[in-house]
Amino acid sequence: MERYAEAPLPYSADSELEAGVLKAAIEQVVSQGARTPDRIIASISGEGASLRLIDLPAGVEKKAAEVLPGELGAVLPFDIEDAILDYQVVGRDAYTVQLMAVAAPRQNVADRLDELRSAGVDPRELAVGAAAFDGLGALLGESLGNRTVLVVDVGPKSTDFAVLTNGGCTFARTVSGGMDLVESGRRAQLGAALQRTFASYRAQRSEEPSLVLLSGETAPMESARGWLTEQLGIDCGVAPLPEAPGADEETLPKFTKAAALASRAISRRKQLDLRQGEFASAAAAGELRKHARLIAICATAIVLAFSVSLMARYRVARAEHERLTATLVEVSNELLEEEATTALYARELLAAGPRVDDPLPRFDAYDVLEAISESIPVDIQHDTRRLLIEIDDDGDNGRFEIQGTVGSIAERDRLVNDLQEHSCFADVEKGSISNAVGDRKDYKLVVNVECDDAAVRTGKEK
């Protein structure tokens, strides 16, 4: 840390800060540095954005940027299409990943950047609300490691509430009301808002804070730290910022947020930044242009490596294709007695059926039994007393004899007609018919079976 610097600004709850006053203050601060800053990092008030914790399935983490608009669209008080979005991972397990997401109206971001540019500043990053304290993890790594701390910054009209776990921001909210409530005697209202925010954090995160760090103008006041301890039930102190000219031990805690913003430049964590899309920093684009040659060389190397990999895969696939084609030719010659060099032609050969003699009978006794069963009209009460089926080994010729009982001679004749319709039943010889029990008739039929391939297919299709 080289130096701390501050410039007094007039406070008015009724009007915004004039651009000329802000420009003069920024010039005063920058002039106190030993050299022109390499990078400037600013923030936007959390009241102009929405910070939320979002739980997503672990499998969609890489597509979080595509999923977030749908997750946030239903809960935002403004149109998601007109918002700038960003996120950072704050926790994960085997099944879910938890993100801290920010959404800010484009107009709010544009107004803040215009305000800063009119004051002569073009920030590289634009942090948001209480999430600006994320930089403390890089600055105070050892003192914040393996613990969870609360950071509270009471501003003129709002209060930032952030939680740092192992140095990373895992929860951030901006509460309406700050010094305006304290000075108007409504301190209890601010305390109730902080307690509700703390309860919301506990409902979404399991890490229990062990310390509260007070930031801002009220941080040096022991009475303010004692009041905050009473409200949240946790010991309150100040951040152990590194010493540097421009601040003594008493005033050093006021610079906690400024130090956190500056320390974002050395942080290796993914942090929320509203300079996205059309608001991306021109300085960042300049850095890309400066390294354009190196980027081009790397891109060329990647393309060449991909081409070599693609060629190697093609050769392996071609060799595998040739091996499988040779196997297909061998198998098709052996089983189908015809060479097939493509899977499509082999499938056609299989669909057409084998071209070798089928060793099974074309029309066996089971086929005869099925044909008889289908030929008996469903409205006839038929009793089979005897059935004899004789078919040769090839299933070409044979005969069957059936003796049964029906209700009348007419029913016997209907059965004969239906049997004669079958393509494999050549001749039907009517035998004797006699009376049975209850006016029913006993009959006898002898049917010759003659089947060729065409007749078998016609009969089975029918």
C-alpha cells in the first residue's frame, strides 16, 4: 500500500453531487499519489443493482451465463433484457453450485460511468455495492483465512452488508438507510434492517460469522462498534489494513472499502464486475491489442494442433472402417452367399430373406391347426372330437381328418366353405353326418394339403 488519500465532499440528502465537485475531489485524491495510477477501480451503489444467491445443478455451471437470465427474470423489479449480468461462484457440492449474481439496469451503469468520465476517470472495473469488499481477501489473506467475517459500511443514505468466507465474498446486500437514520434519531430502524439482513444470510448460508468489521466514517467510533455488537450479537472490530502515509491508526478504518476496491487488482478470484458487454473497459481492450501478436501466434498453434489431431483421428477412423468392411464382406459371403460392402446393402439382403433352402417345413401341423381354428366361424358352437394331421417333411403335401359336432348341416357347410378359401387346402371331402345329443350333428371331413412357397406366404399373410 503506497498511500491513503481522501477529499471532503459536501453532503446533502436532497440532491445529487454536482459533477464539478466530484471532479475536483477526484483530482485532489489522484494528485496525492507519487505517480499516475496504472488502474482505477470504482463501484456503483448497491441500491442501483440487485444481488442474489442462486442455486443451480452442478452440471450446468459451465452454462451459468445462459441460465441466469431465466433464473433472475421472474424476481427482478426491472426487465432482464435491459440489464447487465455477472456472477461468481460462492459454494458447491456434489449436486449443486451456488452463485452470487448481480443484475443492474443498463441505464444505471451508463449513468455511473458517465458521471465518473465527466470527472476525468475511466475505471477498469465497476464493483457493485457490498460485493466491493471482495478485494479484502487478497489484501488480508492471512487474517481472514479459514474464518467467516461480516463487513458493515454505514454510508450517507445506505448501508453495505457483506460476508467474507475464507477471504471471498459469499453474501452481499445494500440496506436502505445509513447516517441519515442515525442523525435523525432512527437508529433502531437501521438496527432492525441489519438484523433482517443477517437472518436472510443465515437462511441461505451455513457458515456462522465470528467477527464484524465496521467500515466507513463510523468505524473509528467505539460507540458505533459497541452498538453494532448489540444489534448482531457478534464482536465488532475494524479491518487490520496495512499502514501507509495519509492515515493514522484512528482514521485508517475509514479506508476499508477503498482498500478493498484497490486490492481487486491483485485478487485472483472471479469477482463481480459491471463493465460487461458494451460497457467493457477500453483499457482492457487495449491490453488485448497490445498482445495481439502473441494471441495470433497462440491461435495459430491451436489451429495447427487441432488440424494434426483431426488428421490422426481421420486415419484411425479410416483404418477401422476398412477393417469393418472386410469383416462385413466375409460374413455376408458366408451367411448370405452374396458380397455386401455397405451396411445398407447388407440390411437389404437380410430383409429379402436368406437365399438358401430353409431346412424347416414350409407348412407344418401347427400351421394347419392355426388355419382350421381361423376357419371356424365365431358364431358356431364347434366341438372337436378327433383331429389327425399328416404333413410330409418338406411341408408341401399332406392331409388332415377332422371329426366334430356342430349345430346343423348348414353350419357344417359354412365350415367347409371357409376351409376351401385357404390357399393350402386343395380338396375337401365331406364324410358322413349323423345325429348327436340335443339335435346337434356329428360330421367328418377329410382335407388334402398342397402348399408351395407362394401359397404359404398368401396363407400366412391372410
